[in-house]
Amino acid sequence: MSTTTAPESTPGADDEQAPGTIAADDPERFLNRELSWLDFNERVLALADDPSIPLLERAKFLAIFSQNLDEFFQVRVAGLLDQVAAGIRLRAPDGRSPTAQVRELAARARDLVEREERLFLEHVAPELAANGIVLSSWEELDDDDRQHMVGVFQDRIFPVLTPLAVDPGHPFPYISNLSLNLAVTVRDPVTDERRFARVKVPPVLSRFVVMPDGERFVPLEQVIAAHLDELFPGMAIDDVVAFRVTRNADLTLEEEEADDLLAAVEMELRRRRFGRAVRLEIDAEASPEVRELLMRELDVDEHAVFEHQGPLDLGGLWAVHALDRPDLRDEDWPSVTQARLSAPEGEPFDIFAAVAEGPILVHHPYDSFVTSVEELVRRASRDPKVLAIKITLYRTSGDSPIVRSLVRAAERGKQVAALVELKARFDEANNIEWAKVLEEAGVHVTYGLLGLKTHTKTLLVVRDEEDGIRRYCHVGTGNYNSKTATLYEDLGILSADADLGTDLTQLFNYLTGYGRNVDYRRLMVAPHSMRAGIVELIRGEVAAGPGRGRIVMKMNSLVDPQMIDVLYEASAAGVEIDLIIRGICCLRPGVPGLSENIRVRSLVGRFLEHSRIYWFANGTEDDRPLVAIGSADLMPRNLDRRVEALTVITDPAVEAQVRQVLDVNLEDDTLAWTLHADGSWHPVAGEGHVNAHERFRALALARTRRLEPADVDDAL
């Protein structure tokens, strides 16, 4: 299938579900942002229910689902609760009030958690046991096992525990965010007086205690619960219940009042620990007395209480996924190095010479991040001809080779500038640490622009060559993070294009200095030119005339109301539109008169789809296709409150590669889901002929041979 031709129909579409005509100004034309995110997490959960996926990978998807939900409550639900508490009645674009959203989200999330638990208890756990990985309860252990656990408890667990009683002299203790706890009711056998106590399950210990056979795992909280008599000697243990609290973890930084952004972010991170409680997870067997006490002390209502039949926090299944059982895991797919980024055996490789020959598209994790992006920075840090390195760092791994290369370059006297985004959610502490390391090495570190997050993924290397200064560039869709580059699907372009080099020079000067009204040749940059530029391109497809307009977009999320309305206008004018959206989609496709020419699909599978691609059939001045890649989704935050960059691809061979990525995404009938007009998602009703991840793997292997782009398909 070619992106230049719209598919005749969406596989698996159910026309009977389509609602009637919706007016162009009706809030019903938008789907709810938060409910759409829960739809995405449900698609993640569906992977754990897929028997064709290896068992440990299914356990991994349960862990991902659980951790995704944690973040959703910490940020999105917490924000809505703040609005309710402040009396804000501003409705979402779909017409729902904050209060209505909180109640609807709680009910939907509760249904998903119940499904998650059934899946774990009735399918994944029994199948793990059948394969020699037994998640046992304390009650299932025999006397010899329990005797072994006594030693483990005494040696490794007991010294770390701190019981906290609640009485007139000891107020209710602060319960930290996402900590696992035991609520214990003890009774004095002499006075018959009952007291409440809390025991925190130490996060420094493994979530599961491994039995000597290496095949059985017992939840840590159950081992602690079985030994409470040692924590409360002489007292009777009347009741013990596991519980967990989720708190508001979003930063509330007022940058305008912060003289030192680094110090301000550090202060907000400390405050985050004391955010208000937004969710209470508790064992379903908890007594009404304990349940009411926790609700009262944590100040949460019934909507925020989630009862669990199985273990709390299935994010702990990452420990099970880490087991050395290759028979129960995905086959290893090591990233490969394409021929253009390697030299024939025995010959030295010069990455600068390779990029100077022409732009190179890298598709991670299929193409190696180490031998492409990291190699460019590593080589630049050592090359005496390199004068300067400039980079934006939004999220980076804790042992980042790129950071080490930047330090080395600064120590060798090169001009190194790193824009470190301190406000990258949940990576703030990590980024603060690396910012300090870079500053100590002599790197020029800046923290972005006032009121804006710097989310762009850009790198510039300035090199003094025989024919003058040459600039080597990288613009990507993913972070400079070695770990996520093996898990996230992303695109990046390595280029020595003079116009792109000029654009990146201007962009970095804007980020580290001052400037307005910067003109770019190859870049669209938010918050200045990107919104208007994309709107112009969409409307350009309308202007192309009947039967010629065609748009394909791939992104993580589509939320922005203005962009959605412009896409509706294009659809009504006859433009054929395909949207490939991994996560949130607030656009309602397939509605007669509004969006009948728009199709939406989502790919969810082994790798997290993360690339952003924008393709317009008539986007250039000569009505040829225009394709751009970069860091931005179509969300208000990306278009208005972040520094983002999309680069237009001008090289025909690279443009063809990017179109191929879109084509494979549209052809996939294995990993894909489609969004229906009623807002429901359904798996594509295909025959499993095309698995996008397997196809991209094959294409990457073909690129390791020295083939021309036109010959790649013939080689597969």
C-alpha cells in the first residue's frame, strides 16, 4: 500500500456503530482526553491477555499497565481533583466538567483494575506456575518453607522495618507516595485496648522473596505480615491489611518567581512527596473499621478507593520478567548497524565522511542507537577538528554514554552547550544530577526558556574542515537515552545539510540566548511557527482540489481542538486522512459530514511506538509530497507550551524510507487497532499477514547489506 493512495475502507470498521451527524460546533465532536488515555492502557492490558505473546512478556505488560495507571492518577486525576477543590467549573472540550470526569474515570479505572486482577489470578499466575515460576502465598508454604523464611526475615527484613503506632502520643504517620504498607490492628491482652499501627514495606528490598529452589516467589508484605508478633511483642495481632497510597506528583513550579530554576525544581521535588492523596488501594478483605480510618486520615472519598483481590502493585512483576528464562521471553532482536554507518572489514570508519555523503535515516530500535547517534557524539568528543557540540537533553539514562562524551569534549577544550530540561516529569531528579556533572566538567548548561519545556531532540556538531566549517546535525523523535532507544520506536536523521545546520544554529542561539522572529528553512519550531505551519499544510491539501488531497500523520497523541477542527474541515472537503496514534486521540473518526474521510489506528506491541511523522501529498511548492519528522505531538502543550522541532525531509531516498514506515503502519493487520465513530477501539480484523515490528526488523537487516533503497524490498 502506498501513502499516496487512501485505503478504500478501514479493516474491522463497524459502520453500524457510527453515530449520526454531529454539528461542527458540538462538543460531541471531541472524545474525552482522559478516557482516551484509559482506552490506550486497555490496549496495553490486552497484550497481557494475548496467548501468542511469550508468558514473561505478558507479565511485563501487566507491570506496564499497573505503572501507567499509577502515573495517570498522580498527574491527570490529581489535576482534575485540584480543579474540583478550587471550584473550577471549566468544562473539557468534550463538555464534561471536572467532577463528572473524576467520577467517570474512577469507574472506568476500577473496571480495568478488576480485569487486570482476573487476568493475573486466573491466567498469568497459573501459567507461570505451570512453567515452574510459582507466585506462592504464605498460606501455601509448608513447615520447611516457613522455617526457611524465618531465617530470611531475621537476617534481611526485620532490621529494616520500622513499626509506627497511632495513639495520642503518636499521630497518624505520613504515608509516602506509591509506598506499599501494612495496616495493623493490635490488641493489648491485659487491658484489651486496641491500637492501629502502620508498617511500611521497605522499597529497598525485592518485591518478592525467592525460595531456595529459585522457582517460588512470596510477596514481601506477606512475609512481614506473618512475623508481626516480632514487631509488636506481647501484643495480639487482630487484623493486618495491605494498602497503598497514590499522591499528586505534578510539579507546581512558578517559574516567574524562581531566581534559580535548579534550586526551585529541587524544592518542588521535595514538596512532591507531600502531595495530597488521590487514590487508596486496599486489600478487599479489609475491615470497615480500617477502611474508614484510612479514608479519614488520608482524606479520600469512595471514588478514590480501589479494592484488590490479588497482590497490590503488579508493577512488581518486573522482577519476574527479569528471570533468566529465554524460553518464556521474546526472541532477542539485537539492533543492527546499517551499511552506511559501517566500513568494510579491516577498514577504518569515519562517521563524518558517511554523513557528509548524504543524509542517513535511522529507525530505532531496529537500527542501533549506539553505532549512530552515540557514535557521532563520541567521535565528536575526540576529534581535534570538532570545535563545538550543542545538544538538548530531555530524558537521558543514568549511565549515559552521551553525557560522558559531552564531559570528555569539554575537558578537551571544545565548546559544549547542553540544554537540560529540568522539568521532564519524573526525570527531574535524574536531570538535576547530570546537569551538575556537566557543569562541573565545564559544559555550558542552560535550563530552557521561561514558561516553556524544551522537548526538542536536536544535536549540532561544528567541525573545521579543509573547505571550511561544516555542521553535522541530528534531529530525532526520541530522547538521547541509551535505554529507551532499545525499547521505543523512533526515527532520527543524521545530516550535513547546510540549511538544516543553519537552522539548528539559530535554534540553539534562541534557546541559550535571546531572539524573536527567527526564520527557519528546514525546521518548524513550536511555540512560534509549528501550529500555523501545520494548519497551512492541512489546508493546502484542501486547496489541491478534489481527489488529490491526502494526509498521513503518525504521533503519540492527538488532543489539540483547533488541529482536530482543521482536520474535520479537510475531511469535509474530501481530503483522505489516515492517523496512526499510539495513545490519546480526541478526534472522532467516521462521522458522516464531519470526519467520514478520516481513519484512525493505533499500533501496540513489543516496542512502544514513539515516532512522529507528518506527510502531506501536496505539501511542497511544486505540489510534491512533503514529509517531516520530529518531537511534537498535536497537543496544546506541544504546540503552545514547549519548544519542539520538526524537520522537513528533502532528500528523495530518505523521504521514501519515511513513507515506507507509514505504509507498513497502515498495512499492519497484527498489532493494529482501529477507532470507531462511537469512540470504541477494536483490533483490526485482518489475517495477521503484516506485523509492523517484524517487517521493520527485516528492513533493518536488509540495510546492513549495501543495497540501494529501491532494492531493499526485492532483497526481503
